[in-house]
Amino acid sequence: MTVTSRDVPSDVRIRQAERADLLAVYRIEKTSFGSPWPFEAFERQLSEPGFLVAVDDEETGETIDTAAVIGFVVADLVPNHGQPLGHIKDLAVHPKYRGKGVGTALLRRGLDALYEQSVRSVKLEVRESNEGARRLYSRFGFQPLRRIPRYYDDGEDAIIMVLSRKDRTGQTND
């Protein structure tokens, strides 16, 4: 499904990730994180309904007639005491498009994909130092649950944040 969010420019669309998007997704990942996921990790996520990309129809991608991927979200389900738990595994936006609502739109659509699968709660891990991401998640109603010391390869702590479906804020049902 392709949607246009009122939070982003009209030439930005969010849609399911495709194999042809993977190189652009990986480049954004490498630009965004000091310890990026390997390319193969994205290949394994292709079948997930919550692997979505934001594309800019005004830019041209690496392939002729393909819009440029400018951000992505990877969201899936993990088992949790017999109930599915949503997991926002990764979210990144190309630096040129940060601060323009693209991350907000991706998070909203990632959460929608999880809620369509009947999850009651969603979790994520975020670097303690990533204040911008923590603010974004807080606007959606995510609450810090606990800190995991030395979670990341460079020794930085992670903050586990959770969102109960009943606490969902910062969004409207489009």
C-alpha cells in the first residue's frame, strides 16, 4: 500500500520495501549509525509488513524510473508470553530529509502495520545519547522502561521504551 502522509511533503510516499530498495536502505543505515546492520539483515526483513520505505518522487534513485529512498522503518513481531509484541527494530532518515516529518510518518506507518497484526504493545531500543529519537518516540507515547548497560558495540547504553496500544498518542488514524 502506498500512502501520502499530511506530515511530509506531497512528493514523499511511504510504501512496502522492495528488493530494489535495499542498497539505498543500507546506505542510509551506514550514514545514520556507527554500528550499522549488515546488508543481509535487511534482506531477511523483506517479507515483514512493517519494513517500509519513504520515497521522494522528485529525486531520482540509482535505477531509472525509481523514486529515491529517503528513509525506512523495520517493524516486526516477537513472541511475548503467548501474545505478539511489536518491535520497532530500526528507523532512519537520510540526513537531507531529517526534521521534515519523514521519521514521524515512518513511525506512524510502522506502528499501523504492527497494530494491523493485533499487537497490544510495542517496544524499541534507542541509544541513550539519541535525544532526537527519544523525543520522537515520547511524542508517540513510548515510555522508558529500563536501561541496558553497554548494549551497543561501542559500549553505549540502550534505553528500552514501550508503548501500550491504549497509550498511543501523537497520531491520528489516517
